[in-house]
Amino acid sequence: MNLYDFYSSLGYEPSAAQVVFHDSDARFKVLIAGARFGKSLAASKDVLRDLVCGQTRGWMVGPTFTLARPEYEYVVNDARSRLRLAVSEELNSRRSEHAFVRFANGSEVHCVSASRPETLLGQEVDWMILCEAAHLPRESYERFLRARLTSREGRLIVPTTPRGHNWIKGLYDRGIEPGRAWQSFRFATWDNPRVAAAEIEAARSELPAEVFDEQFGGAFVARAGRVYPEFERAVHVRPVSQSAGTLFWRGVDFGFTNPFVCLWAVLDRDDCLHIVDEYYCAGATLSQHAAEIKRRDETLLAQGLLCAGGVADPSGRVEREELANLGVALWPAENALLAGIDAVRQRLRPRADRTRGLAIDPSCANLVREFEGYCYERPVGQCEPLPGKRDDHCMDALRYLCMSLGRRVDWRGVRLFC
């Protein structure tokens, strides 16, 4: 029985766009699509053949248990109702957000939540679906989930609607070029022939253009929910160079499990803050960080720039003192979150002369990535949304710089030190 005869036995008739997705043999498949395209359905059908043709273990992982359920329930219902297979389903009593079903041939499907990343350790898997992946923390994938695929060379399916230019855009970009382990697909809601054209046009007329393009067109465009909607890669990211005698500053956000970040910045005489370099590293000691900071300082000093010190997280007194002993001097930064965000936004916006107050060198890839993925969230128990506390380490370091250098530096009064 070929694949599509198998699908026919399930009563599944994939659309032309879904057929393109199913026909791919890529190990890593990224399916970006508008709402109601049928991405969850297609993903579940894509792994069902693995479950019935051999003894495999797979995970369906969502940002919450509820968001992982659709793909999981498609598989369970197909196995029971369509294929008449003997399957046993259980809810793990020790982890309320973990259900799994076991097939008679030994295959297993686990439905799990990424809300507690530490529970994602342990098992190796043959395949994995990242359900509504645009809402998953990047760290959960990189630190906890990717390694589960390694020993069995498992495959990955990422079905999601975009959410701005967050980390999923990076996965999508990996699969644009054909002939690689990664393959990406992007479809719109209207690529599903079962969605009425009138419904799509009604949504087009009701929604802001960017929101419609994202949620129905599957495009990486919307700024809705972004902390810095003023940020434009084409405007703010450009090569920056400075003349001899200019001062440079550092902005530092401490971290060990989370990345330690240092940004190097120059404030020119037109009050434009140029971010000329970034250091982004997790799992290293302060002495290692200090050595790398001093190495990059020396590169700037060799170009004739002058070191004016730096600012860092004010809560990290011990870290600042240890770095000072290692030859890296830092002041405690002002850490008012909302005021700091406003200071960054002021630099992003066009000024009266149409110039901008912030320029970022293209080498600062993590800073650019965080700008595009930094979004508001509504914490439990909070009335007002706040910036999400993940993938924000460059954002914090930049905020410290903008708050500390909010007014133009008195060039004659600065005490230089490194």
C-alpha cells in the first residue's frame, strides 16, 4: 500500500499544498501556514505511518499541554476509529501535563508540555512535532528538545503560524534551499480549499494588514505584540565604523545557564548610539568572560578608540566586583524596565531630521534576533502585559546602555578607564 492509499483508508484527502509537504523526505520539516490551513492535521498524518509501520517513539510538544493535544488526538482517533488498532492510553500520575498512548506493536506517542522544561529530559525519540512552535521558548528547543533526536537520528516537524520574526524564522530560513536535511514550506489559509473565500475576505477587511498577512497569509511580517515595533532591520542594521579618539562603552547582562552578554557601543557627536560588537556566551566562568571582553577591548583600542568603562545589571554586585578584580570595570546600571524600554524606543524612532538614534553592526546577530522576537506576554495574575522573560539578554544589556547614555556624554568630563 502506498502512502496515499494509506491516507485514503483513513478518510484523509490532503490538499495539493499538504501533498507537497508529505512528499518531502527531509529529516527536518518546517511547515509555516496561516490559521486553518490544516498544519496540525498534516503533521499528525505524517508521523502516523511511522507509528504503524515500525516500533517508534515520538513526542508532541506544545508550549502548554492543551496546545499539544490537537496533533495527539488526531493520531489517537485515527488509530482507534480508522485503523481499529489496539492502543492503550494513560495519563502520567506524576506529571499531570503528560499523556501517552502505546500501540500493540510497541510504538508510543507522548503528549507533553514545555511549560516545565526540566521534564523534557530523558527519553530518546524517533520523531518529534513542535506544536504551535512559534509560542515555544527557543531555549526549550535548543537546550532540552533537540538532543532527544540525536541518538536515533530522529526527525522533526515544526507546524506553526508565524509570530513576528522570532526564533522560528531562523528554523524556516534553514530549509529554504533544497537538497539539505532541512526543508521549509509556507502556505496561506486560502491554500486550503475547504476554507470559504468569503470568510477569508471578511477577515482581510476586519484585520490590520500585518496581522492578516501573518495569521492568514503565513508571512513573517506582523509587529503586533512586539516590544519594539519601531525596529526595522533594513533601517537600523548597517555597517558602523568610528574614528580614532571616540569613546566606547560596554553594556553587560550577567548569566551562566542563560547567556552572558556584553555589547560594545559608541555614542557619536550626533547622539546616535552605534552598537559595534557583541559577545554572547552561556556556561562560561567570569574569568573566561573577562578574558574575552579584554581581548575585544584591545581590538577597539588598536583602532584608536578610547575605553570609557561600562554598565551592568545593578543586582549583580558580586559579579561586578569579581570582573573589576579581573580588570573589567563596570558601573551598576539604572534598571527601570519601562523607562528603559522607552529610552530604546526613542532611539529607534525617526528624529526631526529623519535620522535614527541607534545603528547596529550586522555582526551583532543575537541582538538583531532578539529585537525581532522580543514580545509582550501577560503573566499569570497580571492585568497588564510585560515583556517575556526569555531571549532578552541582549535587550537588557542594550537597555542599560540607553538609560546610562540617555543624554549626550560630556566628552571633556569623562574619566577613561577599562
